[in-house]
Amino acid sequence: MDPVLSIKDLRVSFRTPAGTVQAVRGVSLDVQPGELVGIVGESGSGKSVSFLSIMGLLPDTATVTGSAVVAGTEMIGVRADQVRSQRGKKIAMIFQDPLSALNPVHRIGAQIVEMIQAHQDVSREAAHSRAVELLDLVGLPQPDVRAKQYPHEFSGGMRQRVMIAMAIANDPDVLIADEPTTALDVTVQAQILEVIENVRQQLRTAVVFITHDLGVVARIADRVEVMYAGNTAERGLVNDIFAAPNHPYTRGLLSSLPSANRERLKPIIGAPPNMISPPSGCAFRARCEHATDACASAGTALVRVGATETSCIRASELQGSRQ
Amino acid sequence: MAESELSSLDASVGLTAESLSPGRLAYRRFLTHKAAVVSVFVLALLVLWVLLSPWTARYGVNEQVFDISKGPNQNLPPADFAWFGTDIIGRDVYSRVLYGVRVSLIIGLASAVFSLALGSLIGAVAGLKGGLFDDIVMRVTDVFLAFPFLVALLVVRNMFGAVGWITVIVGQPSSIRFMVFLFAVFGWMGVARVLRAQVLSLKEREFIEAARALGASNARIIIRHLLPNSIGPMLVSLSLGVVGAIVSEATLSLFGYGPDPGTGATSLGLLVAGSKSAVRAGYWWLALYPFAALLVITLCVSFIGDGLRDAFDPKHGGGR
Amino acid sequence: MLRYALRRAVWLLPTLILVTFLVYVALRLGTDPLASYRRTNIRVSKKKVDEYIAANGLYSGAFGYVRGYFQWLWGFITLDWPRSIKGSREVWPHLKDALANSIRLGLVASMVGILVGNAFGVLAALRPGRLRDTLVNSGALVGLAVPPFVSALLLQLLFAVYWQKWFGYALFPVSGVYPPGHQGFDLFLMIKHMALPVVVVAIQSIAVYSRYMRASLLDVLNSEYMRTARSKGISERRVLVHHALRNALIPVTTLAFLDVGAVVGGLIITEGLFEYPGMGRFFLVAYGNGDFPELMPWMVVIIGSVVTFNLLADIAYAKLDPRIRLG
Ligand SMILES: Nc1ncnc2c1ncn2[C@@H]1O[C@H](COP(=O)(O)OP(=O)(O)O)[C@@H](O)[C@H]1O
Ligand SMILES: [Mg+2]
């Protein structure tokens, strides 16, 4: 099957007064129809920037190279109106903070109608009743009443449902969810995850779920992509990543996860590198207990070790020693 | 760029300088505001020039450039014996501008300092205490700020001038002391609003909570935390206050309600007021030079204020 | 919405009464109406003075002030206004003309200021940090730093005095609405007389609005919902108008209402220097004479305008921003 989203060697850098920030440094990724891929990594690892660049939503200071094909349409290095004609239609995105993501002065219904009418030639009335259906689909009680209300009349969880309803309004092939539950309470988080799962099953939308919370990924993702310093550190099926991680960074993330059978959390020591002058070789080596001289000249290519693919050049060695 | 992006950018670039104190950081940002830095130098030069008027002035404040017996000396255009020309009774405009600026700077600084002291106190207390006092202060300032400024100034001027004990303390309405008093009475309101807002936002922050929990008194909290944190807005208020008082003095003078700084002395306002008729008579030098002095002050302070605002509140900055 | 407006409007009257009372007290203390009356009408009979006191309620003592105020208020409401101390003329016809002149000047200047200023502000905010932003921003700082009397006198010097000298005629007149002795309506002459005052006032408001709009729009452009709007794939134009400007205009509109309310009393310097027969000049003359019967109605008009437009500003705000739409 053809992937609905195919990213090849995506690179993003920002010009800033302090220098050029290399936020994304060669990410490649395929997403199959209906698949739910989790993107995890510490804050600043380039998760948001990668997908904002595909949506064409980065500021002018960004330089984007590589390729990203969404359902047959290239999104990188093409005219702005080509990108615009696809976003909201074949690829849609929801954001971290539902409280500020909706325009405070327009009614919920009108904001969804705007999304529909941007890509479909339908009447206002038709678009409105479609909006009400969508609100119902994401589990908003009394959708016809709610459609006439303003964002401030909704709770955070409800607003995120509205965002999801808006994002799926044109039945996109890919839905990017950028930390959609991070700003929400735990109970609300679970509900939103359920809504996303529902949407995926009913509409067969592929979902890219960005988060720094491996726990969330474990619950809903099919596959996991672990990002570090603008590169993919490791990828694999979710079970394999959790059962047998091969990159020391992935293991670090896992052991910083609270769990029943472990007394204390072990956060990864140190901070991500400065992306203006990122280190040569493996970017994680300064924080890695297994780092050797060879790591300083390691590439970023992924190799299969066990069940996962990883960029760690010592992965197979370490795997052997652990068993 | 959203603020969160900015701070993460700072972090990734290693700019969030835990090593630099907020004051030093603000100072560095101020230095990047070129217009403000130039203004500081220009203003400093002007102030120095004026302070040195015993040496930099060429004639006494009331001295004629030459005796009338040697020929007409009134309303002469600029010449080498009088760089800025002479006024209606043959005095040197250049020297008088120096003396005038000196008086105006005194009025401006004194008013601004009093306004600042009074306004910070009232604003801080209103913000900290809240309740009735806060309500009253805010309503009073509302009323005054909504009123046409010059009308309020004139009415209050005459009202205070009619009150015996006030004039005993600060002098007659035409004295410089009274001017300072009047401008301070109006000036505190703006400062109080700024300070109150600052206090309210600081009150939310946890380190104030912590200080309270440790049993610190309100006065202690003000002195230890609030005032140092409000230094930026206060500096901005101070600079605006100086200019506000100088311009107000000139405006009052223009309509005949200005100061009478004693025998022959002058102020920028009086010079500007004198230029009103000179303009129609075509004696441009009588208007232009006092205006230039006034504009140097207002422009410099304006840019310095802008620089300070950017330095202490970079979020609202942007263009230079 | 209507209920909100009504509830706010109910407060209009008490506010007016309270503020006019304070102004009444301040004017009586500050101008000493009786002394001014005697000064203006020398050797006036005791009977006349008593009549003047009764007509204006100028009784002494704390109780006298309260009683006097209500007596004045009653006379004001029943349109039984005392005559001016100078020339004993009726106040309203004169005040009405002044009001009309000020509104004309003020509205034209405000319109220019609001339109041009906001346009500049938008242009600046759309390219933050670029050349045009720098120009607008520093231009506005300069505009704010030039006191109105400086621009007024410099414009007079240039376009009247020196133009006369160089070209033999004055490009713009420096005083009045019409040349002395002119009768009837003449739009061209009126525009010519208004041009310089309008420029003086507009300089200030252009500066104010360009800064205000710039800050407001920058704030909006940095908000998250702008990214949501762009992510929909709608045109950039729609993003800017429907999402950015729609939000940025909320505070700007409020400010505009407040400004228009303040305009009738806020042009004193300009009107004074251009001898423009508006409210500002009316005040300067009346205040100079200590003309209590002229000053009180003037104050009522000014306060009424400020308070009313304050209310309108609040209503406009509530109308534009659903978040503060209170029951
Ligand atoms: N507009 C921008 N200008 C400069 N640098 C940016 C900008 N946006 C993001 N970055 C930088 O790009 C890197 C990746 O950011 P991001 O993708 O937001 O991380 P995350 O993985 O937390 O989503 C960070 O180092 C961040 O500082
Ligand atoms: Mg992110």
C-alpha cells in the first residue's frame, strides 16, 4: 500500500540573531493509511517543527529542504498556494493548547464552517449542519446548541474536541496531533485519546501523534518514532520499542517513566545539545553512559537491530551484552 | 514568534543567562536600542551645557547684547554677537534659552521625582491592600484622566491657589514651587496606575507568597521585592514625568498661567509663550531656538523611554 | 446585550451629577465668581449682585454650596440659564456655535488620525522589525514628542508668515473659521481655515493610533489561533482580515470611542493658538474672565460627552468581544 505521508530527508533550520538553529536534520518517515504513529522525544527535539514545516506553518525565518508527499502532493519547496490548497483538506493539525487555539471572537460553528467552505463548494447551511454532525462525532453533548457558542464557554477538553472536529471536517488523510493532551487533566486526556482513536477507526484517518509522554504512546500508537536533536534515534512497533529498546536514549526515556514495579524515576541526566552548533556524530553521546570515541563520527542512518531500527552504532553490541 | 518559542529558542541558544542579573540583561538590551543610546548622549550634553551656563552663556539673563544708544538692538536676527538673535528688548536669545532650559529642567525633574515618590507609594499600597482605598484611588484617577488635561490643570491650579495654607507652603500660583506641586499632584496618578498593575502581577508570583508565608510584613514585601521588580516601569514613568512637566509648564505659560521665576529669569515655557507673537511678526529665531531646545529634550526622553521599555519588557519591543 | 447597556446607562445620571457637583465646587473655589463679576462690571449695584448670586446659587458656607448647586442644576435643567457676566448675553447660542465648530474640527482630525494611524500601524505590524516598521515606530515616537503648540506655531510660521513673504500670499490662514467680516457658508474657505489645525491634531492622533494598532495587531499575530486559522488553508487575506484584524480592532475601537468623546474639550491648545472659535477657545476666554455662568454649561457638555462616550466604548467593547458579554 502507498503511504499517505512520505517524508524524505526533511531538514529545517532557522535564522536567528544568535546563529542558525538546525532544528530538524534529516528525518525520513512513511505513514500508512489509517495508521497511528507516535512521535516521542524531549522538548526541543524538533517534533513540532518537523510537522509544522510540512503544513507550511513556519515563519519566514525557517529554511526547509527535503520532501514530504501527502496523498500524492508534494508539500516542500512548492508554491505557497499549493501547500495551502492541501492543508485543512488532506492534512490537518491540532495543537497543544486548546484554550488559545480557537479564535475567541467567532462562534464554534462558524469556525468549523470556515474550514469546510475553504475546501468544499457547499452552502453555509449545509456546512453548518455538517459542523453539528462533526461536533456530535467527537462526543460534544447538544452539538446544535454548542455550535452557536463561543470558545470561552467551553472547557479545555471540550475545546480540544472542537479542534478535532474542525481538523477532520474535510475528511483528511492525515491528522497531525501535536501534544493534544499535554495541557489537559489526566481524566480529560483519556477522553481525548478515545476521541482520536474513534476518529481513526471511523474515518480511517492516519494519525501522527506527537508527545513527550511515552505512556500515552503505549496506549494508542501502532508504531513509535523516537526523535532526538532533530534526528530519528529509533523506530519500531510500539511493543518492540517498549519490550526491547535499542537506543540508550529510548531506554533513558523508558526508565524515566513512572511504573508500578519500579521505586524511583531515573531521569536522563544532562540537557539536549545546543542546536546552533550541534555536536558531530551521535548527538546523544555527551549524555550517554555507553559512549565511545567511535560515537563522535557516527552517522544518523538507521540500522535494524533486533526488532527495531536505531541510529545507535553500538546497539547490537550493547544488546548482546545485556542478554 | 510566540513567547514559548522565544524562550525555548533562548534555551537552545544558551541565552537565558541565569548568569546575568535582570538588571544587567536590561542594560544590555538597552544598548542595542541605538536611538535611545544616542539620545542619552545628546541629552547629557545638553544638560551639561546648561549646568555650565555661567561659562557657556554669553550674556546675563537680563543683559542687552549692546546698549540701545549704539543703535537698535531689538529683534535682531542671528549674528555673531548673538548666535540665536535678540528678543524684543535686545537680550541674547541663546543665553536666555540656556537659562530657560535650566529652570525647565529643574521644574521637570522636581515634579517627576515627587510624582514618582507619591505615585509609587499610593500605587503600591493600593495594589497590596486592595479594597476601598484601591477603589477610591482608581476612581479618582479615572475622573482626572478622562478630563481634558489642560482644563483640569487650570481649574486645580486656581483652586489650590485660592487655598490659604497651600500657598503658604508651596507659594503663589505663579511660583516655581507651586508649579512643581501642581505637576506632582497630577503626575502621581499615571505612576500609581503603573505601579499598582505591577504589584498586582507580582502578587500572583510565588516568591511573594513564600515571603508572606515566612511572615514578612507588607512594608517589608514592598521594599524587598516589589520596588526592585518595578524599576523598569518606574524609570519609564520618571522620564515621561520630566517631559510631561516641562511641556505642561510651557503650555500653561503659553496661555498666561505660567510661572514667574522672579526678576528677569525665564523658563522654556516663557520663551515659547513669547514666541507666539513673534511668529506672526516673522521673527522666526524667537520661536525656533526655544522650540529646538524643547524638542531636543522631548525627543531624547521619548527615545530613552522607548529604549527602557524594550529593555525591561522585551516582549513588547520589536522594531527599532 | 441590551440589558448590559441599560444597566450601564443607569449609572450615567448619578455620575454626571456627582462630577458636575465636584466641578461646581472646584470652579467656585478656583474662579471666585463673585469677585470676577464685580471686576467685570465695575460699580455694579448691590441689587444686581444679589440677583447674580441668586441666579447662580452662589451662596456661601458648606450648606450654601450644596443648596447653590441644586439651584443651579434646577435652572440648568429647566433651561433657565443665567446670563454671562461679560456683556450679559445668553450662553447657549454662543456655546452651541463653539460646540459645532469643535465637533467639525475634532471629527475631521480624528477621522484622519484614526484612518491614517491605523493603516500605518497595520503596515508596521505586518513586517515587524523591518524598515517600514522602524519608520512607523520612530515616526510615531517623534510625533508624540512634538507638543501641539510647537507644530501649530511652526506651521503658522511656514505657511502663513513666510509663505506671505516668499510668494506674496498666505497659503493657509492662521485664525478663525472664516476671514473677519465674512458672512454665510463657504466650504472652501472653511476647509482652508481648518487645514492647519487639523494637521496639528492629526499628527498626535496618527502617532497614537499607529502605535496602538501596531501593538494590538502584533499581539494578535503572535497568538495561537492565528496558526489554527492558517492551518485551515484559507487565503492569507482572509486570515488577516477575518481573524487578525477582527481581534486587533477590539482595543483600537474602544480607544477611538474614548477619543471622540474627549475631542470636544481636548483641542484647547490648538484652538487657542489658531483663534478657532470652538469649545477650547470658549473655555479659555470664559476662564480668563472667571465667567461662571458660561463655564458651568461648558463643563456639563464636556463631562456629558466624556461619560457618554465612555459608556459607548464599553458597549462597543462588549459587542466586539464575546468574552465580556455580560447578562
Ligand atoms: N521560530 C523559531 N525560530 C528559531 N528556532 C526555533 C523556532 N521554532 C522552534 N525553534 C527551535 O527548533 C527546535 C525544535 O523545536 P520544536 O520542534 O518545537 O521541539 P519539540 O520537539 O518540543 O516540539 C528547538 O531547539 C527550538 O528552539
Ligand atoms: Mg512541540
